[in-house]
Amino acid sequence: MNGSHHRSLLTNREREIFALLLAEKTTKEIAAQLGISEKTVRNHISNTIQKLGVTNRSQAIIELLRLEEFKLE
């Protein structure tokens, strides 16, 4: 499977948003960069939080790192 050991839990857009959160971007900056509204950014973050069964974006980031969805560089 092309070296990928698991399928991502995240949609492409959720992955983009969390990559930008990891890069310390604000919701407003993410919205501007992706050309979407801040509400849409928050909706994607909320969907990811629900998928992971956590209560906030910090816990979501920790869980995504634990699941190896992202790696710190």
C-alpha cells in the first residue's frame, strides 16, 4: 500500500487545518489561508474532536500525534 501503514482518520481538509494548527496558526489565519470562513474552520476542528473522542483541540493534537497522523519536526 505504497508504504502507508494505515489510512488516515482525517479528511484532507481536516488534515490541512490541523497541520496549520500545529504550525501555530490561529483560526482566523487558517481561514484566510484556505479561503474559507472561520466558522467552517471551527466546524472541521469540532468534527475531528468528535471523531477522536476528546474534548478540545489541544487533546485532539496530542491524540493525532499519538496515532501518528502527524509527526513533530
